Amino acid sequence: MFNNNKYPRTLLLSAAVGVASLGLSLHVSADQYSEAAEKWVNEAFKNSTLSKEEQLKEMEWFTKAAEQFRGMDINVVSETIATHEYESNVLAKAFSEITGINLTHTLIQEGDVIEKLQTQMQSGRNIYDGYVNDSDLIGTHFRYGKVVAVEDIMNGAGKDLTLPTLDLDDFIGLDFTTGPDGKLYQLPSQQFANLYWFRADWFEREDLQKQFKDIYGYDLGVPVNWSAYEDIAEFFSVHVKEIDGERVYGHMDYGKKDPSLGWRFTDAWFSMAGAGDKGLPNGLPVDEWGIRVEECHPVGSSVSRGGATNGPAAVYATEKYVDWLREYAPPEAQGMTFSEAGPVPAQGNVAQQIFWYTAFTASMIKDGLPVVNEDGTPKWRMAPSPRGPYWEEGMKLGYQDVGSWTFLDSTPEKRRLAAWLYAQFTVSKTVSLEKTIAGLTPIRESDIESEAMTEMAPKLGGLVEFYRSPARVQWSPTGTNVPDYPKLAQLWWQYIAQAASGEATPQEALDGLAQAQDRVMERLERANVQPTCGPKLNEPRDPQYWLDQPGAPKPKLANEKPQGKTVAYDELLKTWEEAR
């Protein structure tokens, strides 16, 4: 029984005042978060597929879900692109104010993200509480068991911390972040494709159209195949040479010995040529890296083991890369890296680029650029990449980058769950449309179909039309055939550089690459470090045996340059509309 005599009146009064103050403080605190949510919704998240009431309700859910984590310092990391800059500069601050979690979103280079991720996986020491990591590592994550699958978070410890309005069915990239076991491992935060880019204003000039048809016998237009791309490259570099007094080129690329040269190929040059097998999102049993899998186990990348990394289609693709870079690109391109070459088309002297990341869209539509009209509309357009002679219907046609939220088992659970809240915040419908407008890397169907994107479409050169088209499913990231992306990806630039510099022939360079990949997979097999679906290499045999089998690796074609074929851009858009 409570004994009044035990506690002096002054102490009881003091306690009563303290309780009242606590109540006031809690009230102020609750108001603080709801006021922050209203401020952000009103000022920063005006564009949304949700109504304002729905946005505030979604934000209220975050405030309540975050109560147990309030005051924690949480650190996440991603590569530096416009979308993640928006997350780091805007969304991290908004999340902190709305939830009371102190969120720091660090930006570093992509290679550094992978290095930090590897270090944490190998050491078990928590470096970051969450990573935006390319879905290219899905095969790595699935096999090593170091990642806590998003699906397991949602069904386990994070069940009550999973946003009711997350709406996974609205995401366009979940196929890319799902393992062979059917489990969702990563949650997409941004995605962009590599597409064909061209100067629509030049292609529409009657004098150039006539000159092209006189030389090549068909219309100047969007190239459907590599033969047409090569003809157009030659046309502008060799026959046109100058437009408005400026030297022009029919092709742009880069060739410096640098890690980015590897992305140039793994993202996914051989798929455009047709080196792999049919299958979406990636070829099976042989993918666009040339790696064959049997019952989910990688069995080799050399043709002698049933792979296609050094097969005729891959050699053809590498020959074209080397020839076009040397003959049709600006001379300085040979010594450029990915980041140095990226801005060049915006300078106005390049007619087309077969391999152009749509992540550059925002930087290509700035007022005053030589490739932008006075009314703000672009002089350029993007379209599906042309396909090589080995390509067949039903194959992937190019690469799509899908930066996705990834969580490691070495992160303490409470920290991981707090980071999971932030990950969901960055893709929530309250903020996702504004993020799409800022970075132009859409992840939600509802955002792509929104009125805001319809209004922006005329200034984005075909981006909206592409993402609304049925064609987009033919662009996909590296798939699950690749058992250890960090170890294998670093081999590519070293061997491709040999071909780019002339140190080795394309065949010699790819022979070396295929053998190096097989050696890495042999080591993984011997060490037995991948308990699920690890490599089990085939014994080498006469390559002709595999070339005689259906599918990849494919035997050399008698004619690798069929007739060039083009299509008018307006006709291309019309076929997309009819297919919707």
C-alpha cells in the first residue's frame, strides 16, 4: 500500500510536476515529428502518386515504427549518382526529422562500395548498417549466405516494421533482385538502362538522309542491327566529317585500362551481340558473361567447358568494339575512362552512341548545351540498342543497372532494422516520384505512368517512352550465373585492355579472360566456400563438341555483316504504343 508518510509532500509535488513535464515533452515530441512530416510533404514532396492525406498517413507510420530506434545513429552507403545524391542530401534529412533516427547516408565511388561490402562480409565487422549495392551481385549474395534477404526481414524480425503501403507489385525490377530460390534478396532503389543515343536533328536533315541513302542504299534512321550502326558510324566520321564547321564523329566509346573498362563489357556488351542463350532476365544455361550453369552450379566460361566467354560471338563483339573505337570515335576516346567519356556526347560533335547510360539524361538536358534546343527540348533521342548478328528473339538486349538496398548478417539486428526503415522511406510512394524527377532512375510503375512524367517526357528524349514500353524487359543486370561478382568482374578490364591497346588480338584476350574466370571458379569449388549452388566445373573437352550443341556457345557465322536495317524513330514509338 502506498504510504504517504514515507514520501515528503515536497517530493510528491516534485514528482507530479516531473510527470506533467514528461507528458508535455512527449506531446511536444509527437507534434515535432508530425509537424516535420507536414513540412516535408508540403515543401519537398509535392509530386507524388499519393494524395497529401495518404502521404501524411504514410509518414505517420514511419514516425510510429521508428519509436524504438529514436536517437540511434545509423549509417548507410551508396555510389555517387544523382539519385543517391538526392537521397543523401534530401531524404536522409527528412527521414531523421520525421523519425528521430539520426541517419547518415554516405556517398562513395561504386568500386569502394563493393570493397566495403566485401570487407564486411569477410571480416564480420559492421562497417555500414545498409548498402545500396548493384543487383549484379545477386549471384554472390545468394551463394555466400552473408546477406539477410529482404524477404526474410519482411517475414521475420521486420514483419511489424514493413511499410503497409510498400506495394512490391509496383516495383519494376524485382526479377533482378530475386535469387534462383525464388526469394527476394534486395530492394531496388534506382535503375537505369544503357541504350542507343543519337542526334535526331542530324538524322532528320534531308541533305544527310539523301547522302546516306545514295551511299548505303537504305534510309538513315535508328539502327536495328550492328551492320546499320557501323554504316552510320562510317557515314558521319568518314563521309560527313563536318557539320556547321565542326568536326563530327559517328561513334563514341572509351578504351583506357581502368576498372570502368570492365563495366563496359559486363554491362553487357556480349548480350547485344548475341553471345548468350535465350532467356529473360538472363540467358540460360549460358548468360551474357559467357558462364554456363547446370542445376544452378556454374560449370565454366571457356568454350571447352561449355561456356561462351571466348566463343565466336564474344570475339566478334570485341573486334567491333576495337575497330569502331579506332576508326570512328574521337581520337582522345582511346585514352578515356567511363566518367571522362560520359559527358562527351553533350558537347555536340557525336552523331550516335551504341552504349549510353540513361543515368546521364539529367546532365544532357541542361539549358545552353549544344545538344539542347532553345525551348529546352533535346536535339537527341534514346532508343533500343541495335543487336548483333548472333542475337535471337527471346534474348536480353542490353544492361540495366539496379542499385538495391542490401543488408548483411554481420550488422546487429537493431541497426539493420533501423536501416530497413530508411530503405523503405527512400522508395515509399510519398517520396519516390520526386526522387524519380530528380535522378531519372525510375523504380515504380506508378511513377512511370504518372502525369508528372507525361509532362516531362518531351524534354527527356525518349526515357519515359522506353520505360513505358514492352521493350524494357529485354534490359537486365548481371544475373545469378555469376558466382562471385567482385572477384570475376575485376578480371574483365585487365584482359579487355589487352585487346583495346592492341597488345593482344580479341581472341587471345578472351581466351585469357575465360581461363582466368575458370581458375577463380575452380578455387571457389576447391575451397567449398559457397554452400549453395557453388561452382562445379566441367572437365575441358574439344570446343567443337560444345559448338555443335544447340544454343551458346554459337559457331562462327559465315556472314557477320548482314544487310543494314534501320527504322524511323516515330515508327518505333508507334510499335511500342501498339504493344502496350
